[in-house]
Amino acid sequence: MFSFRKKAPAESSTWRERLKSGLARTRELLNRDISELFRGRKIDASFYEELENTLLAADVGVTATAFLIERLKSEARRAGYADAAQLKDGLRAALLELLAPIAVPLEVSAHRPFVIMLAGVNGAGKTTSIGKIAKYYQQAGKSVLLAAGDTFRAAAREQLQVWGERNNIAVIAQQSGDAAAVIFDAIAAARSRGIDIVLADTAGRLPTQLNLMEEIKKVKRVIAKAQPGAPHEVLLVLDANTGQNAVSQVRAFDQAVGVTGLVLTKLDGTAKGGVICAIAQQHAGEHSIPLRFIGVGESIDDLRPFNAEEFVDALLD
């Protein structure tokens, strides 16, 4: 069974610092109000109202905010709390309860090659994420091949080729042509070369562009012809700056291609880091979609598997 590389304590510490730094804008927004809110306050209706406003401002979302508030009310009633400071640990526990179900690492050992198709809207950071994910698995001892399936944007193909050259990773690309054909060829090449993982890029598209949504469905069908059962993972790349729009993107792409995992980028550039809570609540239950990776910077090491406990610690500091 595939297991993620155990990181040395120094490396883990470095990632935690990056995560804290990356979430600085969201944490500043939350802590500015929450620290004051939990200090010297009685638990009453105004306390819950102010906490609700603070969570909504961080883009936690209406449904997720209601979930967190209800958990805190239940905790206060159960324990007989009167002082708001007594609920600080309860907020952390409620956040973990909400986020833990989507903190599921991606297992890639069940198939060889393990085919991962990436999708997303224009500008979400999809091509850059592919390069970073490739490096992550390469460092974990896996061989990787990249398929330049974004045939609409020449810069995307060139960007992938730069990633490939920099990290000695093969890239299958064509100057022009059909995205599905490029990925089909890439899977055939991966089989012949004994490659562990294929990362297939696709062109950015809006859910409202129905012709392009039909095209990505075709890409998925062709991948299944190239290797029965593939793609083994359909990753949707989301830009954290879009806030609640990310939730609707998940819904639309999931209906089109059956999203099996998420990548959330650019958390370092927004105060809307709470959107992770909205995503978790929106897809709670049987159809929970795991958040596989989060990105908190431009460095190649700033995209890592999502860890709920690390995230909550960094968020609440």
C-alpha cells in the first residue's frame, strides 16, 4: 500500500510555518474578532450573533456557520458554560469535526499507471498545481508522466514542458490537436515505460460553457478507452479567492465528470480561507469529496496534502 513519505521534524515544522504564513489574512480576520469575542464575554444571543458574523466574513458559508454555531450552543448547554472563553476549545473541536471527513490523502498504488485528470476554471492554478503535484510524488519515489491536454492555450503546454525539464519528468504534448488524443497517447506511453502516475491537464472552462463541459466529458470517456477504469482520480482545482463560487464550481464539475478530489490553491492571497468549511459542509455525508491538496504559496513545496488538524491550528493560531 502506498504511504506518504514521512517528513523529518524540521521539514514538518517548515510546512507548518508556511501554512501559518499562507493563512495569515484569514487568520487575521478571524482572530481580530474572535480573540476579542471570547475574552470577558458572557454567552448570550449577542455573542453568537457576533461570532456568526465573523465566520461569515471569513467565507465559512451560511450552512457551515450554522453547523459550527449549533455545535457550540450544544457544548455550552451540555457543560453548563456561562463564560465565552470556555468555548474556545469547543470551536476548534467543531472545526475539526467539520473538516476531518474531507482530509483524505490520495492513494495511488491501486493501478499502474494511476491516471489523474485535472479540471477547473480558467486561472485557478491548474497547470502550476500539476507541476507541484508531480514533484510531490516524484519526491515520494514515484515515476510521473505529464499529459499536456490543454490544447487551447499554448502557454499551458510550454509551462508543463518547463516543469518537466526542471524535474526530469516526461511530458507528452502536441503542437495542436485534440486534448483527448494527447491524453490517450500519454497513457499508452506511460504503460510502455512502466510509469506509476499520469497527470493529465485539461483546458480551463467555466461551468456555463456547455460545449466545453461536453468536451471534458469526452476527454474522460477517451481516458477510459485508453485504460479501463481510468481516470482513477478526477481532481478539481479551485482558487480560494473565488470564495463561495468555489462551492458552485464543485457542484457543476461533479455533475459533469464525477469529481473525486479537490485541490485548493492561492490560500495565501485571500482572507476567504474559511471556504474550506463551506466545501466540507456542502458535500458532507455519503458524497463527501476529499480535499486532497492545498496551496499556500508559489514555491514548489507550497502545495501539500490537506491535514485538518494542521489547518485548524494554523487558522486559530
